[in-house]
Amino acid sequence: MRSIIILLLAAMLVSPILVQPMRAHASGSGALVIKIDGTIDSSAQLYFEEAQRIAEERNEILIVELNTPGGLVSNAEAMVRDMITSPVPVVVYVYPTYAYAKSAGTYLLLAAHVAAMAPLTTIGSMQPIYYDPVSGVVEYVNESKIINHMISLVVEVASFRGRNTTAAKLFITENLNLDAVQAYKYGVIDVVANNLEDLLSKINNTDVMLGAAFTEDPVTGAIKVTGGRTERIILDGSYEYYGGSTRVHVLKALTDPFISSMAMTLGVLLLIFGLLSGHLHSLPVAILLLLIGLLGMGYSVNYTALLLLFIGAALLFAELFLTPGFGIMGGTGIAMMSIGIALLPFGGHGWVVSEDYARRFLYLAGGVAAVLGGFTAIATYKIIEAKRKKPVLGGFEGKTGKAVDNLSPGRQGFVLVEGEYWMAESLEEIRKGEKIVVVEKRGPILVVRRASDG
């Protein structure tokens, strides 16, 4: 068992980390479609990045069906930068009917190569808010430093896409809201489409600007969008939906606002309880809950996955080599490693592990997790079974040994029975070194007498 853990840790530490370069493609004839329905968070960003990479590899356009109340500014800005620099066309489509793309959703719409809405949908209300996941308190942000930064970015993106910059600013300063007809009338969007087929038909033969870049003015620090190349979208009407990887679904579950806020709250309470009460064995569970809570607050998925893996491995090491048996520490370690493996960045662009190594690592880690999980289950069952049995107090009667001390009625001393020292009392005078025989056991005390041949 220990050798398996050591092999797993060695494989994690020495394995190569590779860079997968971005490749430029022209727009193709098909479309890859994803649905972002809910909060714009790290899972939505990861979902978008996966789909963008697949669309690039297939030489297709990417269509994002959007229905969101908003989300985290950091994740929205990262997705906007990906859209601006994207080598493939990205179409953001507020859909279905009665859907809305508020706050961060409007930001994504303004950054898209093609902005589209279905009838009776709504966009707007971009004033940032501060949300405390522990207390649930929501506060509107009015600090000029934050507001002006958002306005400059949103206006610059809208200007680069040729969209109404006045409306873009009012979305933030006045929480302006527009329906599909108004947004099209005021030049905020490009297309009003009834459904996906209608959208594909209307955006066919549209010219878009691909592969632009963000630059920063060295004097003023202002962000500018520059460069790019013009390309025409050519479609044949075909499309395919992409549901996301296992990593996306695990991350979406963990970053659910209710789950992440509950995890953060319980983690803080459990951490305080463990430190104040001295029950340190509860701290690993508290750390796991706090890391899940941090994910929901927008902490890096990759760093969280690495922390889960290394902390989980450390807990398993401590359970195997420093503490006896499998308990809370070992079980928490297995849970951390399992979640960490599910969140590892297998594939994609940026600093990620290679596809071949990812596959081998997944098989190895899955096998180790299965073995350790099975061992833990068996060990736990045996421990519970042993604790349910009544303690056996007998079994010493008739066993022989040797007196270590002088014994007499009313005077206790030590005897040696089967290589173990026991406190004993005698029914008669027994001198040190004489052979004894156990008559009975009274709790931790043996009652002895002199052996007949002693």
C-alpha cells in the first residue's frame, strides 16, 4: 500500500508539463453550440474555453446560447479577452424567448463577433455588486475606481465591435435595460433571430474581425483593442451541441452558489471548532470545505486542483506512516485527491499537461483511488465490527508465569505471564522468581497462586 502511494506521488512530481500552442484557423462551414444557463463563474469560463478550442480544431464558428443573471467580473473579463483574441468567430445569442443576459452577460454580448438576441429577451443592468457568500449580503459598488475601470473596458470593447458606446456606458452608470427590438434599433446587437436555424441563416456571409489584441498605453495605462484580420463567416446550416467535459460538470456542481456558500460557512465553523476544542482531526475536513468555498468565490481552478492533490497526498502519507489505521484523515485525503484529479486541466491551451500523460495519469490515479477506497471501506467495516464485539475479559485462567516481586495476601506486585508484565495479587505467600499460575482476572489485576511444581 505504501509503495503505491509513493509511486503516485513520484508520477505527479516528475511528469512533464507541456505547452500546447494556439493555432489560427479560418471560419468553417459548421457551428459548435454551447449553452451557458446560469451564473458566469469559473465553470462557465472553463466550458467556454473548451468549446473555443474544439471549434478552432474543427475550423467552425462557436455559438453561445446565453441566459444568465450575471456573474463574477474576473471570469467575464477573461472570457471577453478570449473572444477578442479568438481565431474563430464567436456568436453570443441571448436565447430562448424570455431569457436575459444581465450584467456580465451583457459584457459578453458586447464583446462577441456577432451579437444576437431572440424576441422578448432582455440585456443590461451592469452596475457591479459585492456579494458575501458567507453572510449572503449584497451591496452595490459605487467606487469610482472600479466603475471607471469597467466603463473604460466595456466602452473600448463596444467601440472596437462598432456598437453603441453610449448605451454600453449607460448599462453600467444607469443600469439601462433593453429588449431585443430596442437593442437592435440602438446598434447594440447585430441580429434578432427567432431560433438557432434563423440565426445561422442571418449571420451567413457576415464579415468579422478575428485575432485582435489587448494593448496598454504605457503613459495613461488605458486598455486598447487593436489589430486583427477580417474574415467572412461561411455556413452550411449544420451545427452540433457540446455539453462540456467531466471537469466542467464537477466544477459547476462545486461552484453552485448554495453549495459553495454552505461549504465556506461550514468550513469556517469547523476550523474554529477544531482549533478551540483541540479536535484537530476535524481540520482536514475544514480545509476541504474551505477550498470548495474558495472555488465558488472565483479562486483559480488549476491552483485549487493542485492544492487538493498535494494536501490529499500529504494526508494519506500521514495516515499511512504517522498515525495508525484509516480514519478521517485518510478518508479526507482520498476525497481531496479524487476531486483534485477531476479538476486537473487535461487538454486545452496554456500551461497544461499533455493529452497522453493526462490519460496515463488518470488511469493510474483512478486505480490507486479505487484500491485505497476499497481498503478504507474494508478497514472501516472491520473496525466497526470489532467495536461492536463485547470485550473478552477471561482467557487467563490456568496460564503460568513467574513472580517478578514478592507477593502475599493484601500485597500486590508484578508477575510475568506470556512475556507481558501484569499487576497481580496472591492467595498465599509467593517469593520473587517462583512459578505461578493464574486463578482468575479481575479487571486489570490477575489473581495468582504458587504453581504446584514451583
